[in-house]
Amino acid sequence: MKNLTSLSQEKRVFTPNPELASHAAIRSMDAYHALYAQAKDEPERFWEERAINLLSWKKPFTQVLDESTAPHYRWFADGYLNASYNCLDRHVEAGNGQRTAIIFEGDDGLSREYSYEVLLRQVGRFANALKRRGIQKGDRVMLYLPMSVECVIAMQACARIGAIHSVVFAGFSAKSLHERMVDTGAVAVITSDQQVRGGKLLPVKTFVDEALELGGCEAVHSVIVYQRTGTQVPMQAGRDLTWAQATAGQPAVCEPVWVEAEHP
């Protein structure tokens, strides 16, 4: 038997642009190895420094690692923060609101850019829309959406009000969605009329309806539908409404709910 020789070995070295490298968080391999060594040898100190320097806290933590119930460890357990605030507000407050937060390219190849400021306003409106539907801290919200900026907005909005989001791939079946809704005890589903994937249309809202008809999802009181293609889909009065209907008239400012660092 002859030995096989790999023909896909890559030995080239690509040096980054010096100007770009000057803004990097880790600017040399020496710095990388030093951080790696600290993370390995002094994990508590390493993560304490990351948490203090890279996150904004409403109530700072007093203990980095709680090992009292090992092996169920708790990190920063008594600290309070908000993921949406850390992703958006603090950048706007630092004067970076006009900087690009997301560059999104759709299935049609068209590209759109969203600044931190614009994204914060849209998240605020949708967060207020969720609150208007009675969704609050600790509630579980199922996200069954195509890859889109709206999915990011929905995740951020849930985090903003302290709700717990669970993302389900929009290519999964109605049965798979149903199982996850039952397991999480979801009270709401954020979905779309259709998904466009590789030029093909998938009836996402139809899958949601089929999942709900399987039973065991009685806790679901709201289904918000992002109109991805504008296709007419069945809507149940009192439960279903479009994204546009949900956010109509909602203020762009929504104060973040500060939650425990270990809040899911």
C-alpha cells in the first residue's frame, strides 16, 4: 500500500495591513501566548479582567467564581448587566452611533448596512412591542426566522427586556419546532411568512401553525410575523400579527432590564 500525500497543505504566511493590525486587540503572537498562559494558569484573574474591561455592569460583581456548589460553578453570580446594552447602547454613548454595526447580504445578493444608532432604535421599538404583548423578564420566546437583521433585532429585543430567546433553524420541520416549544414552555414565536433560501421559498409561517396544532403549546399567546416576501399567510385573530403591526407607534427608546450575569 502506498502512503497518501496531502496536496492541500498551506504554508504561505499572510501579513495583515499594518494600519489594521495597529487596532487589533492582540497585536503580536507574544501577546497572544501571554494571554493564553494567563487564561490557563490564572483563569479567575483572566476572566475578571475581561469582565471588568470589556463589559458594562449596572451592579458590579463581588465574586468572580463561586465554587460552593461544585461541579455547578457560578461566574459573576451577583453582578447585574444587560446583553443588549453592552451590544448597542454603550457604543452609541461612546460616540460611535454612526459606525456600522451590521453588514447584511440577503439571498438576492443585495447588501445593507445598519449603524449602532439605527439598530438601537429598531431594537427599542421591537422590545416595546414585546412588552405590549405581555412578554417580560424570564419568559421564553422562540425565534423561528430566516437569517436576517430582523432575527438579530428580535434577539436583542428579548435580551433588552430580560426575556429568554431560543433560536430554531428556520429549515427545521414543524415537528422539530413543536418539540422545542414544548421543552422551553415558550409564550411567543417570532417567525416570517416565508424563507428565501437558494432561490427557493419555504412556508415558514405554515410550519409554525402546524407545530401549534400538535398541542402542548398552549402557553403560546403571540405569534409575530416578519413579512419577508409579503406573501399572504393565515393569521389567527388575537394571537397573530405582523412585525409592522406589532411595532406601529412603539417608541424607539426602551430602558434595559438589568439581570443577573447568569440569567440565561
